Amino acid sequence: MASPAMSEELTLVNQEMQTGISRSDALRNLAERTGVDDVYALVAMLIQTDKLGTSIAMSLRSHADSMRTRRRQRAEQLARKASIKLAFPLVFLIFPALLLVILGPAGMQLFRALSAGD
């Protein structure tokens, strides 16, 4: 099973429908129980498909495409934010240490050369 938690939730939705609760109410209960925005979007799409009588397969394909696009946009946004978050540690922690390692020996030689002349 890929997702046992989602499987349990869908089993609960099925049990609610078997006890006489309408499909749209059972799906709304699913969205309220999970509290996940993506599940709210899925439930809204399923309820709308049920009311309009359109093909569930086509609606699910369309929904999956939009979810992929949203997921990719979120990942790109996080990647853009990562470079900004890395700027301060690089400037204040890594570059000074790097300069010390690179310029340290040259500075010591320059100090010795200037102090030996006295």
C-alpha cells in the first residue's frame, strides 16, 4: 500500500456512503478530517464532476496535471528562496575563513619580511 493513511480515510468515506450519507457530504467530511489544501481541491473537483455528470477520468487527469504544475511551481519557489537564505552564511562565515586560509600564509610572509628589515 502506497499510503495507508489515505487508504484508511477513503475506507471511512466508503463506510459513510454505505450508511446513507450522500457522496458529496462524505467527501466534504474527508476534506475536513484531513485539513489538507490539496485534498480540499480534489474533493471540490469530485463534487463538481458528480453534479455536472462529466467524466471522472478526464477530470482526474486534468486535476493531476494542475497538481503537477503547482508542485513544480512550489519547488521552483523554494529553490529561488534557498539562494537568498544561503547568501548571509556564505558572506559572514565561509568567505572570511576562506580568505584567512588563502591570504594567511602570504600575510605571515609579509609580516616576517617587514619585521626582518628592522
